[in-house]
Amino acid sequence: MRLTRRRALAAVIGLGLLAGCTGGDQTEMPSEETESPPTETAASSPSSTATPTPTPTASPTPTSESPGSTTEPASGDASGSLVVMEGVAFSPMRLSVEPGTTVAWENGEALQHNVRAATFDDAATDWSFQSETVGRDGRVTYRFDDPGVYQYDCGIHGSTAMCGVVVVGDASYDGTLPCE
């Protein structure tokens, strides 16, 4: 992946934010020159000895009319579209999907993140979602059944640093996100 000035700046800002958010127990990020295998901590991902199974998160109670969500270890393809949590950014920041699509947010680094519903402007669809904290190689999924503009951010790093939008169905979004 190509490191842009914006991503480098976001990573530096993210490290500063992380230092203030996590206290003394921090996981060190690997150097770009050397690739080291991912390390897991008990707080950031499920046990590596257990068979991965989805775990419900603090989300709206799924009904036949509302989407469901899970937190699970990253493995293989998501049944829909993938958003990667990298540095202090969601990539892609803007995602368009069809109704019924499950979107997965996957954390590929040492920084911990989460995904929470947000409202940045009047175009936002009202929804309620807050995932658990996701560590390295963790994944959060959410099924979007209804058309709309679903804005979200990372509750750890804030909307001016890390935000995104999922546009579902025939909805459109031409606004500016606070993290752009």
C-alpha cells in the first residue's frame, strides 16, 4: 500500500490520540521496513485456539426489520463489502452498496478501533450501532437492509480523525465528511 502524506500525518496524529486514549498499556506498531507477524492480546481479539464464531455486539436488537451485527475474527471474504481500518482512517471512506449487503470493517493493525453510528449532517439516516473495540485482525459486520445514508466514526479516535459513510440503495450523498 502506498503511504501518502495524508495517511502518514493521520498515523502520527493517531499515535498521539492513542497515547491519550489507552493509558500505559499500548501495543507497539510494526515498522514499515520490517513485517512482523500479528500479535494478539486478550483484550483485542478472540483466543487463537478456539474456532472463530460470531459474537453479538452492543447493537440494536435484530428483528425481521432491523439489520444484525457481529464481531468476529477476520478470515476470508466478508459476505458483502469490506472497509479496512488502517492508521486513523477507514478505507474506503465512502462505500455504496445494495440493500441486504453485509459490510465488514476489518482492523489490520495494532491500533484498536470501533465503529459507531454518527450524524454529521441532515442527509444522515437515523440508526443505532456501536461495536465492541476491535483489535488487530478483528472484524465487525453489519447488514444494511434499508436504503439510506449511514454515517459512522471510530468512537476511540473521533469523527474528525476517522469517519465514513455507507450509502445504501438509491440514496446519494454529496456532503463533506468531517474527516475529509
